[in-house]
Amino acid sequence: MLNALYIETIEAFPDTTITIANGKKYVVKETVEEVVKQTNAFYRSVNLLGKNWPGGPENEK
């Protein structure tokens, strides 16, 4: 499990690679889209994005 607050980049090389704040890289089985979705869900759960994203969750980028 990674703390979403420390994620700096999420890239596909084609494997999904997450770089965190200390420079370490992790290769995960989830797609970039799934990691972004889970990260946004975490941010909403701690109220960093607010409860209602303008335009709905399907418009998150």
C-alpha cells in the first residue's frame, strides 16, 4: 500500500510505474486509470477534493 499523498508521477512503460516523493519507483499491476481512480477516491475520503467534484466523478482528470 502506498500513501497517495506521496505520489509524484504515475506512468505506463507499459507497466504502470508510480514514483513517490523520495524518488523510489514501484511497478504495480493496476492500470494508470485505476491508480488515478483509487487516488482520487482516497483524496475524496479525506476531503481533499471535496464531496462533489464539479461535473461528476466521470469528469475527473
